[in-house]
Amino acid sequence: MAATVKAMRYARAAFEIAREQDRLDKWQADLEELAAIAAVPEVLGFLESPKVGFREKADLLKKQLKSSEPMVLNLLYLLVEKGRIGAIGEVAAGYRLLLESQRGIARAEVTTATPLSQAELAKLKGSLGQLVGMQIILKTRVDPALIGGMVARVGDKVIDGSTKGRLAVLKRELRQGGA
């Protein structure tokens, strides 16, 4: 799940506080727990309801999250108060990306026309890691429509080495050349 701009602002603020407190992993665990709790439709409905007072919402959260960092609870209260509690999953995802980036880890999504062998996956992870200078966590999918090759996404970088992509470029070039 990609985090929205607003969710990333909250994630960055949380990350900075957690780094100052030297509690990065604890914050990540707390944010993941919050996201899981808020993903329950009944809980989210309760927290988003304008008919339920803030005190009732805060009491529920405090009971559910007894072991959470006090500042994490404050973030949650702020999201509830601003009517943005539905974004806690995006905030947690954004925080995870910031933490992984600090640790030299990047997530890559690779789509191929056919499944890759373990050896090919290992080679691909190494190549992508060298390209971005980070350790890669690889997620793969198969899409026969690519015809051949692959499309890799690492952060905001897209590498289109698919046959479909090459054919599209060739088609564009032929159209421009014939004009």
C-alpha cells in the first residue's frame, strides 16, 4: 500500500520522534498493531463515528493499546481528532518504508512474463541491489501480457525491460518518424 502525502507527513513526524527516542522498532510494532486494530471494520466505524465522543474513543484505544508508547497513542488521538484514523495503515506503511530506507533496505516489485527460477531471482535481487545501492526485498508477479522480459519497480524508479514495453517504444518511434 502506497502512503498518501498526508499519511507520509505523519509517518515522517513519527519516525523523527522515534529516532530521537531511540525506539524505532517499538514504534514500528505499535504502528503495525494500530493499523491491524483500525482495519477491523467495527472498530474503524466506531472511531470514525461523529456520534461517539472523543473521550469514548480515547478510552477504547487506551484499553486496546496498553503497552504502546505514549507518543504513539498521542499520534492516534490526533488522527482520531482530525478524522484521519482511516489513514493509520498508510502511516504505518510509510513509517516502515522510512525505517527500511534508513537500514539500507528497499522493496522492489518485479513483474515477469513467466515465473523466475530461484537462481534468476537471486541474480535479479543482486542486480537491483547494486542499481539502487540497497538490500532488496523482492515481490514478484507473473503477467503473460508482457510477452517477455520484465518490469521492475524500486521506490519511484521503473525499469521496463519487457517485450511489450519495447514494442510500445518502437511503435511510438515509427509514428513520429513517419509524420
